[in-house]
Amino acid sequence: MVMGGGVTTGPIPEDFFQNTIPSLQVAASLPPPGTFLAKLDQISQGVGRNNIAPNPAAASVTDIGLPDGGVTSQPSQLAASFVSIGLVDGGVLPQASGQAAIPPQSQVQVPQVQLSTPPLDLSILGVPDSGKSPAPASPPSSVRPGQVARGAAAPVCFKTGLAHLEQNQLPDALSCFDEAFLALAKDNSRGADIKAQATMCAQYKIAATLLKEIARLQKVQGPSALSAKDEMARLSRHLSSLPLLAKHRINCLRTAIKRNMEVQNFAYAKQMLELLLSKAPPSKQDELRSLIDMCVDRGLSNKSIDPLEDPSQFCAAMLSRLSTIGYDVCDLCGAKFSALSAPGCIICGMGSIKRSDALTGPVPSPFG
């Protein structure tokens, strides 16, 4: 029978296996298993530690100054010599102008050598360290208009809302605070105590609402402009009473001082200026003192402030002053309302509404 390729098949000769070497004898002559891999590991470790013997050809590069090293040395040895010398451009000397350049196809590809130097700590620059595990997702310091962290954790939503608030993107800030309340509702369903977080988030939601109304009143012109200034001054006084973070409350105080000086409420402005002066650095104290002197010169009186007004007592829904005989309050976030018909809080969406006098309880008679 003739197979393809001209090979003929037939019976195997009887003496075919007489001159062959047994497989057991071949196996005994081989080195033990793992010897070749162990040698490779030793070679790689030696390269990583820069424990490479000096190459005569590499030494001739610095002595003679031939272009491209002048010799074809091993890639690993050449790379190690470049790193150890520390020359500019990888240690490769520039070619002479009159010599033809070597085609790119003939250049030796030098592999990168892992050095045992520790990674740089860039944490001081705000860059995550490549040698450490990545940090959890955090909100950016600056956000784009319309960027809302929907479905994220409550801290991320809240801090994103703060970033929008600092950039005067008030509708986006309100949306982020609402998302934070949704995340807090999920945490509350798991049994977590969210009262402190809900209270802080409610104060910032109310602050964003006040700032949004002030921005709307700034656009009022004509005969209503004067009353709009009085209303902006009142809203800014409510804004300055909110227990916000220090840097945000300072900005609210500055807004209240400016709006109230515009409507000649110099006694209130002087009071807020003295509060800022007690916390201001030395570089800002002279400016604040000059403003205090201006208020004193103009007369320490308030043209449009009721003497019985308490700036901290205002309705979070209508932004109006609260009644002195009682009001509604949320038992979770602490938001106050003048007369709320809904059974639940419209600020946090989780708390129940109760009367302020009901929270204090009945007062016992001192006469028995």
C-alpha cells in the first residue's frame, strides 16, 4: 500500500527495536525536575538586584564612544548597565552626524528591568498611591451642573450637594440632598441611627432653599425692589442662624451683614461683625473693625427688624416667621413649620410632625 508523499508501508522488521535505548535509561540521564526553572529564577533575581557582572563591551561604550554602544551585547545586560550609570536618554550616546542611522528593524528591543526602589508616596499631592489599594469612591471637589449622585450612599450624596452649593448650583444641590435623604431612609430601614445625619442634611436643604429665594429676589426691579431688599435681609438673617459647618456659616454671616447694611439694619450688622471679629485671623481684623466703625457712625438702630424677632424661628416650608404660641416640628430632622397639613415631614420625608408644645410635655403646677 502506497501512502501520500511517497512513503510505503509494510510489516515492521523483527530487529527494529534491538538497537534502541530503553526509556528508563533516558529518563535517568535527565536532570531532576525543576532544575531548569530554578536556574531561570536565579537569573531573574540577579537581574532585579542589579548583580550583573560588568560587560567589557559595555565598558567600551564609555571609553571609545562608538554610536549605539558599538557592540551587540545581551539585552538584559545592556539595560542593567544603562540603569546603573544613570545617563540622560537611557545612556545611549547620540549618533554622529555623518554616519548613517541604523534602520529601526535592526535595533535591539530592551526589556524593562524591575528595580527594587520603593514606590513614591504621592498622598501629600492628593494623588492615590499606586502601591496601595484604591480608596473608596469619594465625591469630587468640583461638580458639573446637573451632576447628581443618584442611588449613591448618603455621605456621597451629601458632599456632592455641598459641592453644588459652594458653586451656587442650588437646584442641583437640592436634588443631591433629596438623594441623601433617600439613602438615609434605606439605612434607617436596616436599623441604623440616622438622626444626626438627617438633621445636618435638613439644615443644608433649608439653606439652599433660602439662597434660591434670595437669588430670585435679586432680580426684582421697579417699585417692588425696595420691599425685595427688606425680604432678602430677613431671609439672610434666617440663613445666618442655621447650624452649618464653620466655613459655610461664615459665608452666611457675610451675606446677612451685607444685606442688612443695605437696608440700614446697622445694629444687627454690628452684632454679626463682632461675631466674625472674634473668629477672624489677624489679617482680616482691620477690615472688620472698619465696618464696625461704619455701623457705629450710621447709628446703632435697625430700620426693618422687629425687636421680638428670633432669626432661628422660621418655617422651613414657607420661609416665614413662626408663631410665638407654637409650631409644628419634625421629630427626626428638627425642621420647623408654621402649619403643616401633611402628616409627614416635607424636608426629610421620614419624620413625623408634632406640635412644639407637645414635645416639651405638660408643665406641672407649682401650687400642687
